Amino acid sequence: MLSTVGIFSFTKCSSSPSFLTFKNKIKMDSKLGFARGLEVVSETLSSSSPSKEDYRVDNNGDIISLEEWQGWGTCSPRPAMVMEIFEEMKKLEKDLDTQMSFGGMGAKLQGNFKVQEDKKHRATYKALGDSEQKQQFFSSRQVACRVLGSRGYLCQKCWLAQEDCMCSKLKPSSLWPGMRFWLYMHPKDFLRQNNTGKVLWQIFGVEAATLCIFGIPEQEEMMWDAFKLAGKSRVWCLYPDKNASTKSVQDALFSNASKSLEEQKEHAKVAWGEEEFPCISLSELGESPMHKLRPQPSWDRTCTAAAALGLLSELHLLPEFSSIGLDKHAEAIEDGLEILLKALTGRRLRMRRSITRTEKYKL
């Protein structure tokens, strides 16, 4: 699955340091296909989130309000198709006189409602005309189910089970106003407890680190409006290089992420007249604290938040950026990752699950 792609841009109103100098000192790759970045950070940890007990959804939530929607970490308006699918599911619940329930990993539908809803959504999907409509429907259904399945269970801010909430331990920080992160996320990564991209907007706020879910038109339009306003020369993509021979930012599940980036070529062509835009890779990346826990990624890969940390640290070493305080932003992310790791580790210990990586990934 696609994890989260990080993209960052320099805001148009800022007096940003020279981009020519920036290009010369950080490795550049103009090819988007197997490039090393999209804005700033992408990720989906492939380690499975702790499963939860089956539970039923509170029927009092007959709508997803704007307040609830934005409470999950986004600043976008409510997506029309997500709302439509949500209403259809609530209607089916009444027609079947069966309360929908969710359980297991990924907040999946359970029981007879799952069987009936599955038939219904498959028929709808099959009837759609083109691949873009199908992708939007897939993404919207994923998001609707995850919101429904997480109500009353996950904290909206940190996406952890409420008894494991880490929000009070995080220290907010103001990101340098000349920079903005966009986290381009696969819908299956949305509300994953071990997703690290959320740490960025928890620390810097949703206006400085903004979530964009692949296949949600309202969010993708917001992202590209921001890119067009900033200008191509101020947008940089930090993303995994599948053929990298040295340590680099890599997504745990590269193939699906590549598909989402292919979709962005069309947006780039409309916005800038060409399909490609500048991508960057980092000279060095330290091991993410999450490597101590998550079982799937290899040691030469990193997570979304750690990639953002690496970018800020490397930019801080450039004379043009050294006085901005990016090193302090990097420290804030590192602290946030340690807090997330501690929360996830505590939960696994409580559930009597392993907190060590599997043997085949050890050095």
C-alpha cells in the first residue's frame, strides 16, 4: 500500500534563500517516476496496528459534521463522496435493521452488514465509468469506513486508542513560515495508529503540515492550488528511490505509492505545462526511533516523520538556512517520534505482544 508521500514547498510570500544554492547542495532528481520525494514525507508503516475488540457504532452519529471531519487532522471541507457513502451506509443499516459493527485491524466491517454492504459497494464500483471515478470511490469508502470504525475508539488528534492518547505529551512548535509540508497519504494509511506523518501536524499544526488523501478530490485540489500559488520552483518532492544503493527515504510499500505519484503527473502538466517537478534526496538519514518497534521495513528505510526530520536537519547545515531554527524543528519531530514509540510500545506490552523486530530484519 502507499504510505505517505511528503512534499514541501517554500511559501510565495517568504524571502526564501537562493534556490540555485539549494539545488547544488542537496541531491536533485528531476524524474518523478522513481524519484526520491514529493513534498516532504511519505509513509505507511507496514507493521500492523494493534487489533481492537469488535464493537458497534453509536447510532447517534447520523452525520459527519465539519468539526468532526477536521478533528481527524485535516483542514479541508467535508468530501462530497465520503459524505454520500456515509449516508448510504447509514441508510443500509436502517433498511437491514442491523447495526453496523467494526473490528480487527483497519477498523473493518463485521458480520451480516459487511456481507450486504460488500455486495452493494462492489456493484457501485463496477458501474463507474473510468479509473479516476473508481479510485475516488475506493478512497472515499476507505475514509468513510475508517471514520465510522474509529468513532469512540481512537483519539482524533493522535489516532491512538483513547487509553493510549499521547496528545498531552507533545509540545507544539511553530514551523518556519517560509516552509509548508504536504503529506500525500494512501487512504489505507488514514487513521493508522503507527503512522508517523500525523506527528508533523500535531507539532506544527494542520496549516503548516497538511494532510492530503490520495483519491479525495477536495484535498487534492487544495494541494495543487497551493502548489500553483507557490510556483514550480518552490515545490520539492522528497520520496523513495526504488533503485537507491545507499540509505535513502523509502516507502515500506513502494508500488502503490508509485501509482499515486503517476496520477500527480497529470496535475503537474495542467499546473505547470510539464509532468515533472524537482525532487530531492537526502545525503544521510539516521535510523528512525520507530525501527525499534515496527517489524516490516528494513533497517535501510525510514518513516515519514524521520524523513522530515532528516530534511530539516540537512537544510539547517546550509548557510542560507542556518539562522532559521530548523534544527529546533527537527528536535521537536524527534521528540514526537519517541513519544509515539513509547505509546505504541506500552500498548503492545499491555496486550502481551512482541516489541522487537523480527529476526530477518536484524543486521
